[in-house]
Amino acid sequence: MSAAPPRHPPSPRIAVLLAVLATVTAALGATVLVRADAGLTVRQVTVDGVPMTEVRAGPPNPDVRRPGVVIAHGFAGSARLMRPIADTVARRGAVALVFDFAGHGANPARLGTGTSPPTLAADLDVAVAFLRSQPDVDPAQIMLVGHSMGAGAVTRYAVEHPEIARTVAISLPEAGELPPGRPTELLLIVGGAEFPGFRRAADDAARRGATVGRRPAVVVPGVEHISVLFAPRTHEEIVRWLPSADGNASPRPLARLAGAALLLVAFAVGLVPLAALLLGRRPARTSAAGRRAAGEPALRGPALLGLVIVASGVAAAVATVLPTSRLPLAVGGYVTGFLLVTGLLTIVGHRWLPAVTRAPEVIDEQVGSRTPIRTTVGASVLTAYAILAVALPIHLGLTWARPVGARWWLLPLVVGACLVFLLGVELVAAGRTWRRLLAVAVTVVALCAAVVVGLAPGFVLLVVPLFAVLLGWHVLWAAVLRRYGSPRWLPALVGAALLGWPIATTLPLT
């Protein structure tokens, strides 16, 4: 089996055009994000250690009392994830308050084991008390909105506090703790593509309150556990459930996501001119006759597939007992151990598999080499660029992505494990994009299988889509860097930043 001849990177003229396109796209994305706040007054405060963001249409007016809405995020979410809902209710005349539970977002406190209901209740109580104390908020018209873990928290709170006017539970995990008929005014929203358990919980909760008050259950078609937060139907139902509403502003739940998506595109496009500037064009080939068989042949296809399957399968079992599983990062500790062991086993297997599983890899002999200084500077700048490319769009348009508290020391551990994993991927990929895709696809499938057999935490299934997207993004970046003749370790280093940063900054501290 031989490799296809290396393809050359785009010409300098195309690189310049891509730089201009990236700049224009980034400016457009920034404009969309700025316009998402148009007409809103936003104030950030921290009360008793709980970070909060207060959102209202226009400045506060003590002469006009408005309904208040406290919005609680789910497990591994943050106040930023719930901002689109806050913007929607604020534009309809309410004062919205989003906040970070312990262990989430900007809150450096630890959540504790599981979902820790007492901790959630304490943080929610702080948020409700603060909003109720605002001079332009009607304390008799407080509504709670929660998603997933937050949905359980707000419904439990409303049961214990009958003064809460109305409650909205989005993707309620289970309804066993709800007494019949309490809370009396409860709206249940669930995505049509969510796991069946969420639909059963909504139906169960609706039946429990069928004879007392109002308890409708709304199924939003075509959305799953996260996208339900950004569905226009979800926002319309929440607005209808407000104790009182003002105006007819249409919900714009995708505004921040659109701005973030444009930034992601800009960073992806900008990688090409940046790589051209830092790495230069691939050194020229000596001649067609200069092609030779590499000293380190590549694994054959079946051997590659078998190695990654065995490595990821063993890692799924070993990760449950590794010290990484005790890291104070929910789910992230297991994922860190899984990636670390998968990478180590892949590297060792690649080295020791017998020659019969290999075929000569044909490459081009190249003239010249980069200086160590240029390579070091290029690697440093590209890694920083990768961090910015993943952290900035996520932080501005989706959820919190800035390290706080224990995340600062967890970050290098997680990124290091990702680096080992991606070094193994680069070894077996032998410079080929399809091999990288195959390796990361097998890893994603193995992680899902680990959940099914009970080795991995169940919540892993909810973060697997993001995990798969990040790995796919790494494959694209690696293809660009290898076109410029980057050393094998550079795509792994850049990919470790792309993959490790979101894991370390978004999953809960426990």
C-alpha cells in the first residue's frame, strides 16, 4: 500500500484572499454578537459567592414593577448558555436573572457529589432573594425557569415555596419528587429528539397535576437536550407562561449562536494564511525520482482499525480505576483517563505490531528544513491561536469557557492527556486524513459503548456530540497543517488545545 503524493498548500495569493475573508467574517460575527444585546441593560453581580447576570429591557425604573424570572442552567451548563432565554423574557417586559450553580461557569465553588440538591437549592435561593429585592421587580410575580438539572432544582424549590407564581421545567430529568398538584402552575417542555426518559418524566409530572392548577406538557419537535434551549417554539411557550407580558418582540434565540458560528468559520479560514506565514510553503521535492520508501512503514488498514479498537476498548475499562477518575471534574476525569490510556496503547501498539501488519509508505524526499526557532515560534503561535479559536466563540456565543478556581491546574492535565491521545492518532494516521477520521470515529463509538455497558458516566452521551465535533475540527486543522509540511507532533499539540480546553472549562467542578 502506498501513500498518495503530498498535495501542495494554496498559493500565496489564495492565502491572502483567505486572510481577507477571515477578517471580514470575524467582523461580521462580532457585529452579530454586539447586536444581540441591543436594547438590553445588562448588569453582573456576585452575591454570597454566586455569580449572576441581570437582564432587562432599558434601564431600571422603580416606578414600574415588572415580573421577575430566575433562569437555572443544567448540568455542565452555565448562565451564558441560558442568556437567549433571558434576552427573550427581558424583551417581553420581565427582569431576567441567570446565574451559575456551584462548580459551573464563573462559580469556583464545588458542586459536590451527583447533582447535590442542597447546594442547588442554596444557590437558587440566593438568586431568587436577590431578584425579589430589586426595586422594579414585583415580588408577587416571580417565575422560575430551569433546564435539566436546573429543571429539577426549580420544581423542587417551587414545591417548597408556594409564593412562586409560575414555573417552567425544560427537559425535567424525573418527576418522582413532585407531590400531586404542586407546583400548581407548571409548564413542562421537552425536545422531541431527547432520550425517552425525559418525555416520560414530563408526562408523569403532567399527570400528577392534572386535577389542580395548570400543568401542560409541550413537545418541541426536532430538537434534543441542548438544542431545545434554542428552539423558537421553546421561547414562545416561555413567553406565554409569563405572569404578565409587555410588547410583542419576537424571540431571537439563535442570534448569539450565529455570531459564534461566524467566529468559528473565521478562525478556521484564518488558519490557512496563518500557517502559510508561520510555516512557509512545503519544501520542494528533489524530483520524481527522489520519492522513496519511508523508513517507518504505515500500518495496513485492518491493523490500524484493530489497534484503535483494542486501545480504546481497554482504555474504557481502565479509565474507571485510574486516579484521573478522582479528578474534581465531573465526567471530565473519566474522559481524561480514557484519552490518556487510548493514546498510550496506540503509541505502544504502533511500535510493536509485527511487520506483517505494515506496508511501505511512499513519501517525497524534501529539500531543506525549518530552523528550530521558526518551528518553536510557529508552534507557540498556532497553539495560542487554537485556544482563542475554540474558547472565544464558545464563551461569547454558547457557554462559559474561561478557567476559574481549580480549573487552572486541571487544564494542563486534561490538555496533556489529549496530547498523548492525538500523538497516537498522528502515528497511525501516517499523514492521511481518512486515517485520522477512522481513528477518532472509533474512539467516539468506544466512548458511547462504554456508557452502554456501564463503564462510563451516563452524562457522557450528552457531551459526545460536542466531543465528536471537536475531534472532527481537529482533523480539518491537522490536514491544513500537514499540507504545510508541519512536523507530526504539531497537529497533535494544536488539536490538544482545541479538544482539552472545552473539557476543562465547561464540565462541572465536583
